[in-house]
Amino acid sequence: MSHITFPGFECDPPDTDSHPELMEITQDFDHHSVTDLTSSIKDAMEEMDVAGRVNPGDRILVGAGSRGIAQIVPLLREVCAYLRELQAEPFILGAMGSHGGGSCTGQREILTSLGITEEKVGAPVETSTEVECVGRTSLGRKIYCDPQAIAADGVLVVNRIKPHTSATGGVQSGIIKMLVVGLGHQEGAESFHQTHPPELTQHLCEMGEVIAAHIPLLGGIAVIENAYKEVYSLHGVSSDTLEDRERELLRLATELMPTLPFEFAHSLIVKTAGKNYSGTGMDTNVIGRIRVPDVPETPPFIRKLAALDLSEESHGNATGVGLADFITRRFAQKIDLHATYVNTFASTLISRAMMPMIMRADRDAIWAAIRSDNRVPEETLKLALIDNTLQLQSLWVTPALYEDAREYNRITVTGRKGRLRFDHSGDMICPPR
């Protein structure tokens, strides 16, 4: 692993009493969630008529990715149990494109960290980097697929549907993307991303149609999550309705997605970035930073962004670190350059892996974000502190930013307030007090 060992720059932060006052607010999103996974999986399977298309003894490939999908282990376990009831022989195949450094070992480490093991899902778990070229797009780009998917008696993928961090069309992250990028491994990821972001959806659907014609595709289990990272609903998407159903489900996922309750902030402090929160470590749909040539940024507009740590679940993959202006030495020392660069080269969006300024500790990174924005007076400073970009039900904001946030009717003030505190090393002690 190629790790960074920079010491980090030490800023000149103010005394504790000079740090801005923060107040905690909560956001109330849709609380609906699935309570009976067994019944929901059965309904999804019946929606695809899996029982009528699977014979005893059939080897069924179940695609599983690298995302931290809500209840992914019990979901896969229920899918495999249903297939075994049909006397089929399911097996899990890692379908995660260039993640895990593009290697079988890296993929297995990610699956294991998510709890996806044979003991827990009740089926063999395999990884592979082998692919076959199954066709070309109208632009001449090669389309790849794992030979195990071609040779299987049936293919069923399980993936969350949500807005993509680069694509902007009606089909983004979901079943089709797992077929194209997941089962296409490193080569599939690179081929898919050799397209300008506004055209990714068209490219994705074209590639998915070719792959679906070359494998015995049963369909996919589409997972929709609510803003609390719970399973909101499960849907069986059959192979002959992929594109239409994905467009419909993406609209639902977008409506449920958590967002920040403001359109502008001087500073945003993200306590932890990581692949388990977003493919870009910090979801571009949340922070408004796209960093894609010729693609305009979207609200909220954040002037300065500091990311304080990289999640252990990322296994050193810091793709998206370039979306920040400042990171801590702790964050930098966790970066595996190989894993980060493999993933970033596959996406072609190399600016997202460019290194921000590295600060010694949390206090330095936070104060650098504040100080570098022309020293905005405390009474008008609009700053927010969030845990990550996936879980936004609770956040801390300055009084000036609260005045903007209160316009959202889902906001509640908890009554907790205080100033940021740091230990002797300069790392943040939470919550503020």
C-alpha cells in the first residue's frame, strides 16, 4: 500500500473562546422502511417470475458490490435462500468494477468487511478480474463482461438505486450500472467512463443492453433507501423492463435522498469521508461540488470544505479527496495511492484525486477553512459540521446559517449548543460544548 507520510501544516488557530458558536439541528425525513425482508424479497422475486425461469441444479450468479447498502448481508442471505428453495445453486460474485484496487484480493477484503462471507449469506463468495469482450458501442467502445456471468444458468444482481456522482440522466447508479461496471470489472469501468458525463446515461443503457443479450439475466433486486440509511423498499426489476423501471425508481430515490438544508455556506466541515458513504467519498449531490469539466456546480455552494478523516471501510481508497480544500494529516496517512489512483483512472475524473492542503489536525483544518475565506465575522459566518454526506439527520450550524436553514419545514432545533473543543493533539472533541 502506498501511503502518504506528510507531517501536515500547522495553522495558527485562535483561542478556544474564539471558535464560532454552533447549534445542533435535526432534519425530519420520510421514516418508512421495510420491516419484513423475507416477504419483500419473495415479492420482488415473484415480480421477476424467478421461479418460472429457474430449474433445479441451475447455477445462479448473484452480483454483490462494494457499497455499504443497508442490510446487504440479510438481503443477500434471503435472495440465496429463495434460490435454494427452488433447488438452484446460488453463488455470490463480487461486482464492483475497479474498486478494491482492481484485484481479487482487494475485492474479497471489501466484501468481507461488509460481512459478505459464505457463512453469513449461505452461498459461496467468489471474486474475479477476468472479462470477455461481448461487443462494442455505437462509438466503438468495447463492452466487457465476466465469463462466469456468461456461463451461469442465471444472473441476478442486487444493488441500490440512487443518483450518480457524475451522470445526470434518467438512469444512473443501479442495476444496469452493476451489469456494465460491476461485472465488467476494471476494463468495464474504464470503458464506461470514457464518455463525457452528460452522455453517460445513454452510453450506460447501450452497454447494458448488449450485456443483457449475452448473459442469462433474470433481472435485479433494486434497493431503495430512505434518508436514515434504511431499506425503504425492494423491487424486482425484470430483464425486459430494466431501463424504464430504473428511470421510475431513480425518481423515487432522488425524492428520498437526504440533503443539506441550505443553498450556501462559507465553510462545510465533514468529519468522515469514505467509499461506504459515496462513490466519491463525499456525495457530489449533497455538497454541490461536481469538479467535472464543462459541468456546472449545483447548490449548495460551499466556499471552503474541510474533510477530517477517511473511513476504515474505504480501505485507503480516497477517491473524491480532491473535492475538499483541506484534509488532516490523519486523513492523508490513511490514503492508499494505488487503490485511489486505480479507481480514479477508471473514472477519468482525475481532479477528484488531487491532493488538498494537508493540515496537522482537526483544529488546523477547520480554522484554515474559516480563515481562508476572507475572515468572515463570527456573527455572519455560515458554517456547518456534518458526520458524513450520507447521514444528514443531525448537523451543527452557526446561528447565521440556521437563519437560512429554518426556511426548511423539516428542521428542528435540539437545544444543544456550544463551541468546538479540541484535545491536546488538536483533534475535535464532540459534541461541541
